[in-house]
Amino acid sequence: MQKISDIPLQLDELQQAELAREFQTVEGFLSGRPRRHLPSGQSGKEQAYTALLEYVRCSVAPAVCSGAALLATLRSTRLLPSGCESLDKGLLKGGLREGHHTEVAGESGSGKTQLCIQMAAQTALRGERVIYIDTDGSFSGRRFAAIHERLSGGNPGADLVAALRCVDLFRVYDLHSLLELLSALQARLKDDQSGQLVALLVIDSLSFLVAPMLSSAEVNGHALMVCLGRLVKQIAQRFSLVALTTNHIVGGYEDVRPALGETWKAQAHLRLVLTCKGPTLRKATLAACSIAPCGGSVFLDLCVGGLVSNSAPGVG
């Protein structure tokens, strides 16, 4: 998170210094409930809080862009293939789009992590860098190796160790640590002089960290969630990479929907929902997309080598 002392606020030096001592970061300010029980006669603090809130509001507001500029960006955007032909051609129109945040939602065991590792292996196989953030300990080198072997077609020239070197793995276990890590990664990517650009950012599972923050006891949980969504989008757009996150689903048999509520609904550019249709049969449905019609679906097989195409009858 950005330090308050580094923000150009319309305050005098003493006011900003006091604000920085009290909260240190924007995250600390948003989660510190500063407006509650503010003692009377502290108009200076009220002014400082208002100035910082206005800065946060302006920072997260979407930039104005013309339709012509959006079309030009769409045509020039690179696509990262998932390693599953029917998924890429049938739903994704070539792959996951750089600069976009893609969310994969599904029940436990539906193949969310397998798809994340598959995307990482496919990207690393091309020699491109991957940042993989694991929040629930589901990433393993053994799973990566099995998927890498399938994607490379058993080619002995496809170096597994070289592919693994392309993946930077981080493990975080709470939302505050995730926000701190993403802010640090953003600064690192900005100053990176290695010449090997990051093509993929994976957060598996994002909902595992966010859901506990949405309880009634955490009054600023929704604000932190929106801040996280904005930060993920910002990193994807600024560094022209694919951001891939996972979410669980809630609801009954007739009303299955991604978790995290209405506030989160618009955070992803594209949402893919995986549902279990058998021991290994999965259905992938395009539930939300900013550039294509929704509702299309394809059937996939879940195996140790990842998610692969399935020619199940009745697929339109």
C-alpha cells in the first residue's frame, strides 16, 4: 500500500505528518475507522481525513477513454493461450487477454487451481515470467510437472527446471499481506531492468482471503475488497499482463453464483465458471465478459495433465 507521507495532499506539512504517524498507509487509514467517534474541536483532523479520502476516490476512478481508443487497444492486445484448445477457441476467442482481469469461479474440485497451474506452465513453456500467489497451499511442483509434460508433448527438449525458473511463487495467508505484496510487486515491476517482462499474474485463491473480511465485524472489508480489485486491474493494465484469480461459488442447486457479493461482481473483465458434471467431466461457462456475449459453454476433462478438450454430446 502507498505510504501517506508520499501522497501529494493539499495539506500543510504538519497535518500530513500527523496523518502519516496515525495511519502510515492508505490501507491502514481505510481499515482504521477514522470517522467514528471523532472528538469535537478537531476540524484539522477532519480536513486531513477528507483530503485523503478525496485522493483515494480520485485514484480509483476509471480513466476517461474514447470508443476509438478502446477499439484500437482491443485489436492490438495480445492473447495468452490456456493450453486447452476448446476453451481457447470456443469461449476465449484465442486465450486470456493481456491488460484484463480474468476470474475463474467454481466449487471445490472443479479444476480452478488446475487451470491456474496450466496457464502458468503454458506461459513458462514460452520462456515468459509468471508471478503466482498461492493463498491456500494448493500449488505444487508435482502438479506443475505433470501439466508441463502434457503441454510439451513429452518433448525431452522442454526443460522443466527452466520453466519452473520462470515462475515466482509467493504464499500469503491474509488480505493485508496480499495488498502489501501486490503494492511491492507493482513497484518492483516498474523498476525491473531484467528485460524479461511478466506475462501472467495468478492469485489462487483470492476469495479465500477476502471472504473472512466481509463479516459484520470488519466494517471496512468491502472497501479493502474494492481496493484489491482496483489494484489487480491496475497492475494488469499498467504492465500489459494477464491477471488470473479464482473465486468459490455460493447458492443452491438452481442459483449457483460466484461469491463475494454484488460489490465484487464488476471487478473482473471476464468471469469463467467451472461446474462438475461427473468424476472428471467439467463444464466451463462464460458468465461475464466485457467484450463478448455471455452464456456460451464448453465441456472439458479434468486430469493430472490439466484441463483438456472433451467432445461430450449436446455441446453447442
